[in-house]
Amino acid sequence: MKRHYEESNEIEFRAKRTRQCPGQPLPVPLASITGQPPSNFIWKCYKGRLETGLNENNAGRFNFVTVNNKDHVESLYTHGFFGTIVINRSNIEPEYETSSWDPGVDFERVRREDEKNKSWEENISFWKDNSKDNTKDVNEEEAKTTTCDKSDDNTNQQFNESETSELKIKVDTEEEKEKEDPKEEDECNGPQSWSEVASFNQNVSLKDVSLQLELCEAFYLSHALGCLVVLREEEGEECQEMSLLQMWRQYSKLESDFPYRYAAYHHFRSRGWVTRSGYSMGSDWLLYKLGPPFYHASFTVYVEAVCGSTGKVLSKPGLIHPVTWTQLLALNRLNENVNKHMLLARVEEHGIQQQDILSPTTMLPKLAVSLKRMKRWQPRGERWDEKPQVPVQMYNKT
């Protein structure tokens, strides 16, 4: 027997219309693409700066790593789509005004203003020309004003002719501009390449563009790929490079849920998914095929910390809060509305002690990631193709 839901489990990737060509999956030289074995002589290295205690960024985090070099920003974003591009402008907080609103009153105000600014009068001759039945009921006062209306009609005709001539001139000028500048349509759709970022908006230059990396993204580039050097500025001292051990301890102090979120991030990145922040969707991570310019996000990931021996969700203060059933129902409805699938990443602890948290080499091997896909059950689509035969027991008649 075959069920209907087995065919619906296949994921359909929703592609986007873009002219951009995909880059390398990672911002390091790959032997399968370059044809050369990786070595320290051709290995790329990028530099970032740890910033803490600042305003909340687009990913909902107060601690992140900033990359300011233009070449480094371009390479990290185009090859793997790491981080979020930010335009460094003056931080001007918007001011909002609140006022009381009464339904229906606004329409009366607009009508009164229109009556005050009313500069036209109804043309009686319009009704005479279009309705033949009204010619019999013409009053004496209307007959007196016919002479004035004729003169008004002549002036109106001249005015209309002048307007049509101006419209023709405008249309001709617009057509000439389109012939001269055929790139206007492309500019309206946004920049098509990295070199067009500055020319698309004259107020923004490439010097004002920076890249903000989450702590999980920055540690993956440093720990898994070995291509990012993070600088930290201490009080009264110059910027110093951080080692992997210092990064792990510093990131764990800044964000108590960092080890669990990084375990899930490393799990998806190592399997070829473009993993980005899911703050806009109320989740921890979003999974893309190739990248956001080419496909819509296919999955939303929610991370939970679980005890490996008992299977209970950890409820320690500062860790990721467990997802309740009411939240699951709301998140499932949200994912169905945006055509995405919901994944619950359960990071299981296996015999972790207090001293293991101080080092990634002892902490990460004791973390296992298991995935649960949440999907609403539909009785109509989960039925059998053919109704199974019910066995009938024969009774002997006595």
C-alpha cells in the first residue's frame, strides 16, 4: 500500500528571477574548483573586529563581528553569503507622532476642504448636448445664459487643444529619454552586481558599507575554515588578535546559548546549506539553497537544548527557552503561510561537565544534533489509496 503523503514529502525549491551568477560555496580556495590542493600560500585570510554592548542589529543581537574592508566584505558575502551588509550612516532615530482617529470624520474634513477650494462650476450645456429629453424642460433663466455659455465653450475648446498639445510634447520627450537611456528599467530593479552598489545610490559609497557577522558565523569562519582573524580592543590597549580558545570563551560569556546555536549552525553548514539568521521569521536560522538571491528559504530552524540521557528539554536560566505547544501551533501556521517547512533542531548533551565548557575541542564532540520536522496532519491526504480488505471470520452453524 502507498500513501498520498509520501509524494508530498518532496521539497520544491522556489527559485527567484536574478541575473547574478552564484559564487563559490565557501570563501576559501576549494580544490574541486581551483584544481590545486589547498595550502597556506594560497589560503585567504580576512579580518574582523569584535563589537560588544552596542545597539541591536538586524539579527536581533547586541554582540557581533564587523568587517570593514571592501574586498573582504565582497568575498565573504558573495561566496557563501555570510553576514548582513550594513550601510554606516548617521544613527538618526525616527520620531513618531500619535493622534486620535475617528472613523468617518476624515472623509468629512476632506469633503469640506474640497468645497472650499472648489474653483469650477457645472457646465449646463453638457447636459443639454448629452440628454435630448431635457431640452423640453429648459427654464427661462437657462435660455438667458446660453449666449454666455457659447463664449465659455469656445474658450474651453481652445484650452483643451493647448492641453493636448502639451501632452503630446511630454510623451515625445519621455520616448526620447527612453531611447537615450535604456538602462533606466534595470536601475529601478536595483544593483545587479557588486560594482553597481555605489552607483545605484549616490549618497552611499563603498567605504560606508560593512558586514556584520553573528558570533556563530564568525566562529565558523575561524574554527571550521580558518580564514577569519578577529581583533578585540581592550581598555588602554591596542587591538589584539584572539585565539580560538579566547573566541570560544568570550562568545560563550556574551551569549549563554552560543554553544548550542553554533552546534546547529555547524551541522547545517557542513551539509551544504546556506544558513542565515532567522530573526525576521521568529526562528534561530533559515536554510537556503545556493543563497537568498537565487532561492527562497526552504526551512526555518528552532534550536532546543536537550539532555541526552533523559531526553528532557533543559530549562537552565540564560539558555534557549523550550518551545511550547501553543508556540508550535503559531509557528507552524506562520511557516505554512510563507511556504516554508519547520525544523526543530534538538542539541543533545552527552556527559558534559563544567570543565568541558571552557574549550570547543571538549564541548563540541559531546553535542549531537537531531532534527524533527513539524507538519500538520491532514486526514484527507493521509488515507490509503485502496481500502484494505477486512478479514471475515466464518462461524459454523450448529
